[in-house]
Amino acid sequence: MGGREATMVLLDENGIRCDGRKIDETRKITIKAGVLKNADGSAYIEFGDNKILVGIFGPRDVHPKHMSDTDTGILRVRYHMEPFSVTERKNPAPSRREIEISKVIKEALEPAVMLEKFPRTAVDVFIEVLQADGGTRCAALSAASVALADAGIPMRDLVAACASGKVADTIVLDVNNEEDQAGQADMPIGYMPNLKKITLLQLDGILTPEEYKKCVEVGVNGCKIVYELQKKALTDKYFGNGSD
Amino acid sequence: MASKSVIDELKKTQILELLEQGKRVDGRALDEPREISIETNAIPKANGSAKVRLGDTEVLCGVKIQPDRPFPDMGDKGIFICTAELLPLSHPTVETGPPQPHVIELARVTDRGIRESHMIDLSQLVIEKDKSVVGVFADIVVIDYDGNLFDACSYAATAALLTSTTPKWTMVDDKVTLVDGEESPLPTTTIPVSVTMGKIGNYIIVDPNGDEWDSMDARITITTNSDGNICALQKGGSDGFTQEEIVQCGEISVRVGAKIREKLKESQQGSQ
């Protein structure tokens, strides 16, 4: 973890966290499906102070051609942060961190997407982090699932994502930026609730085997909360208020 | 490595058929890592080094220790950076040029396992607060490939760091100056051990070899520290794990990791 000294009380005696949440509470999450005109599918998520936009193109021709696969479609994911999304300006060129996150998000989505129906094509997922505040990969993954569904790409399940972690010796849900910097562990989880499969899992920080088990459990429960909001975003677009 | 061929499909079928009988292609038990050999001080010009063979996977780590500027918000801590690279001689599919995403992931996962375990006591590596600190650079190169680079790289870096000695510097007239003849072991607090498991069908196998690596549906790398706690984890591959499997993998990593930690300790004692 960041290893920085906490300048604030991370968890008070009533079990209230630095941003006023309870230990099993997520930040405020809003997801909207279909927010872009040109993309085949899109979604916008606000996850606490994270603001992330996802656009989907495809299935479409693969360029360069040698990347295409005659047996299946391929998924390509670009996770990118805007220079203005963080406190200190970020160099706009893709960092090693962004390349790694792109890869783990791609691998988290692949089990859900039925790409075998579209051989020789590519589905491109473009994730743009407009503002970052801890937990961007989970927010981005949740939004990307909604955007893929919005693009009409056949899916086995949505991938919902949420982080759990250890803050002030307590396992908590949805670690925010301050807790990530000063906390003891951060475990982002991506989960397909219907298929009961974990498709993204990382961990920074030290956990005993018991805490580890608890942390996975808490995170999976968080994913189920996000899942409901993802479904709501899709029903709102396709069945809500008589539009579309 | 990356390209799937008919041969790979046949191999996968064979590997899966064997697993159904409780066997692996090279005769190991499902939770049995390949033989590990560690040669420390392989590069005497480095401050610490180790060549590690994990089956037929071979990697080399050299540690360089030199004064550096601290990170702006970490003026009271030394610097630790770990990199990993696949040499073009390690496999026919490796090309020169900017690193591929899977190599970047390899380097970052190896770095994270060591960093998050707090193996190196960075607070002891300060020359002058906010001005100059000691930088520890563990650079790993892959020499020969036969699967599971994550663990091979982690063991090489850990063994190299355990046997590293650091020179001593002081500030003289605002300049960092080497104090001759004052070398001491690098301050370490714990021994991180990464254990990578592959999932093929519904089977979890420890330390997949090259053929198994090409056949797996998903993988998970879990790093534990000397207290038997879990300090870093990375899931990869295009399939998922159930919650039960994740817990099971955690247990395997603690159990198998403890045995490997003894090997790393032996290599440290052997070099003294």
C-alpha cells in the first residue's frame, strides 16, 4: 500500500469512515447507458468522485489484419487517464500502469463476451478516465460491461466490480483514494453474479488467511450491489419512460 | 507462447485427460512446483544477484544499489524498483522493441509482490531526508522460457535481494560521498514468496510448465510473507475462478510458499 501516514481518522469509534460511510457501504454510484452518438455502445459511470466514460466499437474489421483470429472475435481494451484527471498533471502517453490495467480489464471481460460468434472481428473498448479518485479499474470495468451490453454484443453475464480492503484493521467495502493511500490493503474484484465467477482479482497489502477470505466475501457482496445498478442503467435506457 | 495452433489444442486435450486421472504431463502432483535451483552471486559486479532455474525456465536477477533522489512525497524512504525483460534468446516468439503488455504485467506483478511484503526496510535507506536516498534496482532478465515466469522472476529477485550488500554514503559539503569499505547487508524484514497456479478445466495446478501455461484457462499469482499472510495477488487469463477456488488458491499459496521460502533461506545462508 501507499505506506503514507494517515492525516485523518480512517475509522472512528462508531465504525464511520473518513467520508462518512459505514464499513459495508459503497460510495454513491450512478451509471448511464448509451451516452455517445457515434459509438456502437457506451456508458458513463460516476463512482464516488470517479468519472469514467466508456465507448464500444464493433464487432468490426481488425486492423492490423494479422491480429485477427479465424476462430473467434478479439477484444481490445484501452484504459486511458486524461492528463487533468488527477491532482498532478499526468503525462498523456500510456503509462505501464495503464497498459497493465487495460490487460486485466480485458481478461475480466473476455469470459462474459460471446466473441466466438464473430470470427475475424474485433470489439474495441475505449475507457477514458475523466476524473480519478481511487478504484478506477473497478468503476471502469463495471461501466465497460454496461457499454458492451448497450452495444448489443451477446454476453453470458455482466461483470460487476467493486474493491474491498483493510482500513484501520477492519475489512471494508469500496476503498476510496484516502483509504487506498493510508490503508492496509486494497483488493479490486470483478465478478459475474449469475455465473458466480470472479474474473478480476488483484491485491495490494497484507492480509491474514482469514482476512483474505473475508475480503473476497465482502468484495463479492459489493459486486452484487453494483450489478443491480448496472441492470438498472440498461433497463432505464431500453424500457424506461417510453423512450427508445 | 501467444499463437494457438492445432498442436496446442491437442496438447490441451492430453493435459486435461491426464488431469482427469489426477496426473500431470511431467508426472508432478497437482500442488507440486518444479525443482528450483538458485545460484546466488552469479554476477559479482552487481551488489547482489541470483540465477534461478524453475524446471527449464531460467531467469537472472542483478541488483544495483546507488544513490538517487527520493520520490517527492517519500523523502524519508529509499527507492525500490524491479523490472523484468524477456531476452530475444529466451524463446522464438520474443521480438525486440517496446515491451508487450504481458511483459509489463510480469514486471509489475514481480515488483508488487516484493514491495507489498515490505521486504526491504526502505526507512533505513535514507542518506539525507528529502534530498538523497539509496535506490535499490532489481533488474530481471529471462534467459530461457518454459512457463511460469512470475514465480521464477520473484524467486530470482528475492534471492538476489537477500544476498545483496549495500555500500554506505554520507553527505559531505552537500555532496553524496561514498564511505570506503563500509558495506552492510541490505536491510530486509521478510521473505516474500509468490506461488502461481493455473486453472485448466476445473483443476488447479501449481507452477504450470510451458505446455500447461499455453493450455490454461486462467491463472492466479499469490505472494505470501514469512508470517504466512497474503500480501499481493494477481489474477490473469480469460476465465474466472469461483469464490471457493480463490480461497483454495490462498491456502495452497501459504502451504507451498512455506516450503519454497526454506529454499530461499538456504540460498541466502549458502552465500554467506
